[in-house]
Amino acid sequence: MLPRRVVFAIWLLFALGAGAVCAIRPLKAVDLHVYHAAARSFFLQSGPMYGPNEEFGWPMFYRYPPLFLCLFRPFASLPLWTVVGIWAAVKVLLLGPLVWVFYQHYPPSRFGPACWTAALLFLPYLAYELQVGNVQFFLVEMVCAALLLSNQRSVACSLLLGFATAIKVWPAFIPPFLALRGHGRWRIGVRALTAAAAFTVAPGLWLGWRNLFELLAQWFTQERTINALLGDRWYPSQSLRGVMLRYWTAMDYSGLPDQNYPHVNFVSWNSWEVRQFWLVLAVLLGLFALVQVYRSANDGIAYSLFFCFLLIVEPNVQKLTYTTLLWPILYAGVLMAERGVSRSWRWLLTGALAVAV
């Protein structure tokens, strides 16, 4: 084994390299560019936080609560290429300690096969996410860290989950899964939701309460308007809902900037009926996942089930969203390294490797 300092130095160089590569092509970071433009508009130009600004119009709107953009404020004065480089480098830098702690909790019998299996599965999705510059992977790292702390540091776990929930809604689905793991972990969920509410209104301390609630109202109105305007018309999604709508309804892509998506439906059912069917399936899958989490032998398997369930039932899933599979991919590497793992599992994981690469 290499000394810890050498490993840290290598990982630091890897993070800096990732940041440099992304900084060379800043315009590829389309999501980060939206955050940067909205922050410049609101903090430097006295413009709007939501809706069109001097750089972007529809559909490149900032779509998160005010909290995230307030935290993004230090980047508003920096050039975009610098922000892109820092953003990517920090994501990669945080990943190293997270993976190390994960393997401390779930030590593989053979470290090499576990690490290479996870890397081959995950790196294609990570590379795309780093290029786009979405905040998603920061939240994935935060949630994984929270789950690793859930046994020994319940307060820190609650704060991390609450902070992530205040930016995107998907971490709010974790508390029921935590509660089923016993040991009083339902308290983590209660504290996390309380913390999420506190973090959501925290920007009122420096923006002013009236300004904050006006911004929250603008955010809610914008999201409601977009959903009412588009309905099912959105970019092709790899979620269960997206696949069902794409193959079972005649999708209408009018109103999107890019309307040249092929129609692949083999039936043309009513979209409302398909959405109701999806909702029933999502509820049934959720109940099935909860039962399996309750019956799971350890937390590693239980939380892997949560992340996999999340990707299936989320309304919209794009390629970058697959970084949400960090935890199950790391655990799959641990399983793959076990000498006694069944042949069916090996074939399944090998197939997943082939698809990912």
C-alpha cells in the first residue's frame, strides 16, 4: 500500500487535472453557466434571479431556491472558465475522502478489483457530470457522507441531509428508508426536514425577509408556469415515467428549442392515463423498495436499494443524474471483489460494466 500522503498527493493532482480539462472548455458547462449568469444578474447587475437575464433566455433559467445562488455568490465576480475549473476540481477532490471512508465502513476482501470495478462503472457518468457542471454530484457526495455518518454522528447526518434537501427535493425521500433501518434513525429524518426548512429561509438573514419571500414566490410561480406550459413536453428522459411516455404516447416536442427528437412510440395512448399508470407503478415500487430495505442484511445493501429506486421513479432522469448511483456502484465493487459471490451476480455486474463503458 502507498503511504497516505502519496495517495493524497496523487488524488490532488487528479482533481487539479480534472479542473484544468474542464476549464479549457467552459462553454460545455451549460448548467454551471446558468448558475453563473443568474448570480451575475442578481448580485452584480441588480437584475432578476429568475427568468431571462442579459445572458440567457428560455429555457436556460435558474431553477433552484434562492439558497443555492446565495452560496454561489463568491463565484459571480470570477470569469466563467475559472469557476468551471474550481467547480470540477472540488467535486473530484471531495470524492477521494468519501470513497476512502466508504471502504472503511465496507472493506472489500480484494481492494484492487473493488476499486477498478467501481471506477469503470462510474467514471463515464462522472466525466459527463463534470463537463456539464450541475450541482447534482455535490448533493450526491453530501448525501453519501450523511449516510456514512448516520450511526455515529446523527446530528451531522441530519444537517447534511437537510442542506441537500433545501437545494433539491430528492434527498427528502431518504428519511423513510432511514427509519426502517431502526436504532432510532427516524429522528434523523425529523431533524433533517427541520434543518431543510431552516436552510431554505436562512438567506433572509442577509437578503431581508421580504426579499426572500418575494424570491421564493417568483421561484414557485416560475416552476408552476413551466410545468403548466410544457406538461409532458420535455427533453427525452431515461426515467420510468419518461420511457413510458416516449414509447406509449405520441410526444409533442413543440415549444422546445430542439424539436427534432424522433418519435419512437409504438402506441398512442392518452398521456394522462399513462401518467396515472406510472404513478401507481411508482407507489408499488416504493413500497417494494421499503420492504426490501427493511429486510436487508446491512446498511450498504439497503442504501443501494434507495438510490436505485430513486433513479427509477424520478420524473426526469438525464445522463448526469446517473452519478446518483455512486453508493450502489461502490458497493457493487465490494461484491464483485468477493470470491464467493454467485455467478449470476458476476454476470449482472459485468453487463453493467459493459453498458457503462
